[in-house]
Amino acid sequence: MIRKLLLALVVVLLSLAAGQAASAQGNGPIQPTDDQVNAIAKKLYCPVCPNTPLDVCETKACQDWRAQIRDELASGWTEPQIIDYFVAQYGERVLAEPQRKGFTSLVWLLPVLAVALGIGVTWQVLRSWQRARAPAVSAPTDAPPLSAALLDRIERELRDLD
Amino acid sequence: MLADLGLASLFIAFLLSVYATAAGALAGARHREAWAESARNASLLTFPLLTLSVGALVYALYSLDFTLAYVADVSSQTMSPFLRVTALWGGQQGSLLFWAWLMASFVAAVLLRKWRRNRDLMPYFIATSMLTTTFFIGLVVFISNPFARLWLVPGADELTTAVFQPAQAMLYAAEDGQGLNPLLRHFGMIGHPPTTYLGFTGFVIPFSFAIAALLSGKARDEEWIRTSRSWTLVAWIFLTIGLVLGGRWAYDVLGWGGFWGWDPVENAMLMPWLTGTAFLHSVMITEKRGMLKVWSVALIILTYSLSLFGTFITRTGVIGSVHAFAKTALGPVFFAFIGLTFLGSLSLLLNNLKTLRAEHELESVLSRETAFLLQNTLFVGITFAVFWGTVFPMVSELVTGTKVTVGPPYFRAVTGPLFLALLVLMAIAPLMAWRKQSPRGLLRSLAAPLAASAVISAVWGFSHRMHPASFLALWMVSFGSSAIAFEFWKGIRARMQARGENPLKALATLLQRSHRRYGAMVIHLGVLMVAMGFVGDAYFKQETHATVSAGESVQLGGYELRFNGLRQYAGSDGRAILEASATLAQDGRLIRELRPRRDFFVAQDQPSTVPAVLSTPGEDVYVILVGWDEAAMSWATFKMYINPLINWAWAGGVIMVLGTLIAVWSFGEAEASYRLRPGLVASVVVTKE
Amino acid sequence: MSEPVVSPPADSVAAEPSKLARLGRSVAYAIVLALLGLFAFGLVQANSGPREAGLAPDFTLTGFDGRTVTLSQLRGQVVIVNFWASWCPPCREEAAYLEQTWRKYRDRGVVFIGVDWVDTDKEARAYIEEFDITYLNGPDLATRIADAYRIRGVPETFFIDKAGALQGVHIGPLQAPDLDDKIDELLALPASAP
């Protein structure tokens, strides 16, 4: 009788332990840290408040969204999945960095074009300056000899000029 | 009573400025001396009248005259007298009046100082500058009047705001005012708007001189540049200070650990600063060599238009921002004015292209002239990138109907390389000769700075985390600083050898006699320091977010922040304060107690996060309280940042001011030494060696 | 053009602007005008309020419970479209009143649609359960519906008559008996557009 009871107790204890182990595994990965949540929230903007990144915003709505990111991370979602979800839910404006496809690619493209244009313009201007240059001599060695008086004056001015 | 006087003088000032604009324009067109004199007198008189208005408003704010709607809006009994006075620029109406007053004061100062010397430019100068002043005074008088009162109109359930009494209405005096938004009660807020406005309005002076030169056919001469040179520098340094103070205020008050968020309104202030800096440099070469005239005129037109645009965005909420004032009817009027101003100046410029273009000669592509051209292009390029990123959300909405956000990742990626190129140029350009710089000579001058910077960045890279872009940025900063240091050293050594002065006296004399050159170098040094602050913020920042109970610690870097407890109490001005007590330690060694707070202003229903900061030259440890246990006060959530090199940004701002003072000091008399043709001297010096 | 053409003086600085220069000039003006147009648009946008009149923009909404509804298929009925969010305190003030009014009018040809604006799934469902809301509520994906109706915030309620035309908007929480009055007013209107 006592052995049966002991056996029952052991079985109960073992199954409890097994149940614990099972449920610990069933809980999924450990709760994501705030830093992990913020790493993703950094890439998003608050859909409601103007120009406020999601990791900084302190309103209730933003806290809900960060909680959402946390839940999704805990469920094993990857970063791209979470970001895509936010875009689908709240629109493109929730992204901090504009996408590089579609109409939005223009925001990236135009500055590149502008820089190329700037280089082109600078080059053209420099060439026009050189083309217009007078045929007069400019190399120091070709300079006409300076009179002594002029040299004196230059020396004086140089001293005063630092 | 005093308020009525203020309103009256405001109205008279408006009439006078309209007259001054018309008289000035006529005087310029018909070359009538008498009308010019009359226009000048009218303009001069505008200033004391506006001063009276401003004084009346300040007095009303100080004495809490709550019959004025504006006073009821921005002032309150819980505010200190000092804060009440600064509320002058705390709201839309007052800040517009303040702006108009500053503009009038600049114009009056110019008219007092420069009247004798620049008679031919003066009539159109008055017409242009007073046209703008008229516009702003007009805005204040007709649309956004700080002297409007609150009235109880029978039958209406809301108070009416009006300047003149509506039919059968009764005057309403509030018992207490709303008070300034708590976020604005900070020394940065005290300093940021006045300096920013001084910067924006100051640029009207060189702009008006440029327009006057174009209108009177004198654009070929550089007289307009010489005349407005010091005013440009004054406007520029104030705009710079305004930017730095704005960043400082954001850092201290807004509680997100950074100081520059690429917010549309921030960008709106950055753009005129960029073109203004380009203008500041471009006029140097225009004055000396008559080159880049079109660039110089175009740049001041851009700077001025962007200043107007900046204030337009801030005040009308066209581009959403955390910054914006409440919307009013200003929008359409402002828009029309900016449009007309920009189109008008642009067509003036385009019609005068022939006059402005002169024949240039360039000996060699490697010369200071090229450096100037490059810097203009780079600055305009950066300005375009910032502008495009700022307006793109509107473009996207117009074209595709979807709103997008253009955030810091875009701005950093696009402007970063351009800024890097600009900073390298800033280091090299002062070492380059006019007309022709021999490559060997340049390399010789650069050898020492290159070596020094290579060593410094190698050592730094060795002992710190080395993100490639940050390494490049750090190299550039050290390169620029060593180039400047070596220039100073060369100058000091030359004086020591030639005059036998000791190093300190040599330095002092350098700064005094060649104050423009060395003052500029000091400013550049300040710029490099600010750049360091940005580099630290972009690449070396660390942050963490954690919830801890009493006794537990948050770890970041080598730091440990131990949470001790929370306490609640009431502040002196009616705010409820929740304060966390925490102890900061580094590598086991106790440093200090930090007390981040969350204040709540009950009257305005406004929360405010007050960070606790430990500042050292190397970095800031920045802690904010973001969450807490409301029930039992047993746990708290902190956000902790380590912001390396940030104090270099603030120090850099101070150095820039110092450099400007050096450059401006006795700016009147040092002109003579610049009459000598530097090209000739450089070539002679090369021969002698 | 009867005046004789005067040839330019010999020492003028430059000749007539070349075609390239004129093209450049036109481009410059075109860009400036385009920018000004852009800002004019921005100004109008900033100052315009929610849609109040005209045909109500059509939309299809999938509710939290799986039901779908398309606005254009509701012709002949009065439709009340209410924008809300779980994090919005004023929305909570009107939630009970909305549900109560829905129950009163649901068999009289009135449809209530709740559009959940930039909210989280979890909180939204909790909100619906808290106020025991039975009319259809769904998330506004990518804020398309909110953008179409140009809402400025929440709560905002749009009134649509039997012909599908907008008959006004109420900004802020609704209080009794405003909604009942408005619905009675709309029910009295004929089903075809006047």
C-alpha cells in the first residue's frame, strides 16, 4: 500500500516536473528586452505624432505599438516581417527611411543627379575660366624684373603683412 | 492705456514704412535726393515707434494685463518676471512684432552708419528693406495683432478676440493666463528665438544691398559687398548661435537624447545657414577678384528667401512638425509675399546676368579660386539635398496620394559625404594660393597635418570601436585641426624669427593684425569641434532601455545606474514632480547621484521629461525616466544614453563666436593691408625661396 | 513693331542671350513656379478640414470579427462612419452612446461602421469587448480610409445619407441626443439624390 502510494507520488512529481519542462519550452523564446524592441522601433515613426521616432515617443499609442513589437518578437517574427506588418497596417509613412522603390525612389535619386550636375557645372565653369585666360605670363620665372624701389616696397609691405 | 499707445504707434509705424518704401523706390527711379532723405527719415522714425509698441507689450506681459488676449495666452501668475518678459516671443503675435522690430532696428542702424558713403545704393536699399518691414508690420497690424483683446459678445458662448470692440461687446479680463508652454521655459528657449530672428532678419541687409545694386545698375562694382560685409557676418553669427542654442534646448528639454532630429523646422533653419555661409565666403572672392558675382548675388537671394520660407513653414504648419505654431490666417499672405519676393529677385538676377558676368582668368585648376567655386557648389548641393528631403513628403502626397516620412537615415546618408568633402576643403583651401598653387607647395604645407592626423586617427581607431565612416570622419576632424594648428604655428614662428617676439606676444599680434585670417581659422576650428559632436552622435552613441526595481541596476558601457527610489512633490510654479533617485557608478567606482524627473504642469495638462545628465569632456551620460509603477512606486523604467563627444559641439559653438569676434574686431581699419595684390606677393615669395 | 531695329552698340558686353541661356532661364522659372505650386497645395492641404460634402468616398472594411462591408453596397440605408482608436480618451466618452444608438436604430435602415485608426489589434479588441460593441469595427489598413475622408484626428463621425452623399461631420465625442437627431434627419431624406 505504502509502496503504491510512494509510486503514485513519484509519478505525480515526475509528471509535474515534465509538465513544467514542457510548458517552459512551450512558452517560446525569452521575452525580448526593451533594447531589442527599440532597435526595431528606431526604424519606425509614430503614425500619429508628427516627426517623432517610435522609440522616443511617450504617448499611450506609442507604448501600445512598442508592446505590439515586443509580442511579435516574442512570437518569433523577424525584423523585416515586423516592419512589413507595420507598413501594411499604418502606411508607408511609418518608415523612417523612405523606400528605394516606386515613386519614393525619387527622393534618393534626385540628390545624386544634383551632385552629378554640380560636378558638371563646376567643371564647365573651370574650363570657361581657363579658356578666357589671358596669354600673359604667370610663371614666376617669367615675371619682368622688379625695380629695386618696388622690391623695397614689397619687402616693407611683407613685413607689415605677416 | 499703454497697450492702446502701443497699438497706435504700431499703426503709425506701418504707415511710415509704407511711405518709406514708396519714397525710396521713387527716389531711386527718379534720382531725387530730397525723396531719398525723406524716405530715410521715415525709416528711422519707424524704429522708435516699434520700440514703443514692443515696450508696451512687454510691460503688459510683465504686469499681467489679462485684457490682452496675447497676454492671457502666454503669461501667467506662476511665471517669474523674467520669464514673462521673454514670453514676448512665446506666441505667434508677439514673435511677429518682435521680428518686425528687429528688422527695423537693423535698417535704422545701417541708415545711421552708412548714409554718407553709399548714396547711390541707398534709395533702393530703403525701398527693398522697408518693403519687407512693411510686410511684417502689416501682418502684425492686420492679421496677428498682439494688442487684440478678449470680448464677451452677447449671444456667443465663446470669447471673441478682436482689436476693436465688436458691437455691444464687453471687455473680458481673465483671472490668470495660460502661461508659456512649459517646454519653452528654459534658457535655450530664452536665447534661441531672439538669436535666430536676429540671424534671419539680419540677412535682409545684404539682400537689400544686392537688390539695390541690381536695380541701380551698380551690380558690377563690389561696393554693395563691402558695405554689407560686417552686417552679413553679424547675421551669420547670430543664426549660428540660434542653431546651437536650439540644439542645446532640444537636448535638455525634449528628452530624446539627441540634439538634431532633421525635423522640417530644424531643416528650415539649417538651409539659410548653409547658403548664408556659402554667401559669406563667396563675397570674399567677389570682392577681391570680381569673380563668382552671379553666385554671390544668387546665394544672398537664396539665403533671404530661405529665411522667409523658414519662418513660413514654422508659422503655418504647411509641413507638419513638432515645432510649429498654431495655424492662423497667415498662410496665404505669407505665401504670396515669398512668391513675389523670390520671383522678383530671380528675374532681376536673370535680367542682369550680362552685367554680372565678367571675364575671368584662371591660371590653374589648383588654386584658391577653384576652392571657392567648389565650396559654393558643395553648399548648394547640401542645401538642395536637405530641401528635397524636407519637401518630399508634400510632393509624394500631391503626386501619389500617400504620405511618406523622410527621416534622419536619408539626411545622414545623403549629406554626410557632402559635408565630409566640405570639411576637407575647409582644411585645404586656406593653404592654397590665389591664381596658381603648385602641387608640390600644397603637399609641403599639408605634409605635417596629414602625418599628424594619420597618427591621431590610428591611435584613436586602435583604442575605440572603429566604424569605417566614423574613422573617416575622425580623420577629417583631426586633419582639419592640425592644418589650422600648423598655420598658427607658422605664423607665430615667422613673427618670432622676424621680430624676436615671444610666442604669446606673437600670437596676440597675429590675432590683432591679421584678425580676419586668423579669426576665420578659429571659426573653422569651432566648426570642426561641432563636427566632432555630430560624429559622436552618429556613430558612437549607446543606449539602453530597462525596467528595474529598487536596488537593481541598469548597465551600459562601463556604467552602472542603480535605482534607489521614487518620490513625488510639488514644484514652486505649480507643477507636480515625480523624481527618481539613482546612483551612477563606473567600473565599480561611485560617481554621482542622478535625479531624472517627470514633471507635470497641471494647468496646461502638459508633461515634461527632465533628464539627469553627467557631463564630461569625453561624453555625456544621459538618463531619463520613462515609466514607473503608479500603484506602489516600486519599479521604474529608465532610458540611458552614452553620448560621446557631445560637449565638443557646444564648446565648438562658443569657439565659433570667439572666432567671429576676432574676425570682426576693428574690421573697419584693416582694409588697407588687403589692397596689396596677394597673387603678386605669393609669386614673389615663391621666387625668393 | 514699326520702329526701326537699332543694332546694339559695338562695345556691349555680350550679344543676345543664346538659345541655351533662354532655355536655362525658362527652366529656372518653371522650377520656381512648380515649387510655389507645391507650397500652395501644401497650404490648402494644411488648412482644409475633413470632407463634409459630396459623394462619400467608397471603401471596403474587414472587421475584427471577419465580416466585410463595402460602403457603396449600402445605398438606401443611412450610414454612420465613426473613426476611433483605443488610445483616445474622448473616443471612450462616446463609445457607450454610439452602441446604444446603434441598437436603437439597427432595424430602421441605419448602418454603423467603426473605423479603427492607427491602433493595435490587441488593444482594439479589448476596447470593443469593454464597450460590448456589436456593429462592425475594423482596422483602417494603411490609413487609406482616414486619408480619403481627410480626418485630422479621432474621434470623428461622418454622416452619410441613403443616396451615399456626405451630410456633414462631427469632430469630437458625440453627446446625446445629437446623434439621434442627426439620424432622424437623415432618415427623413429621400433615397434618391435630390
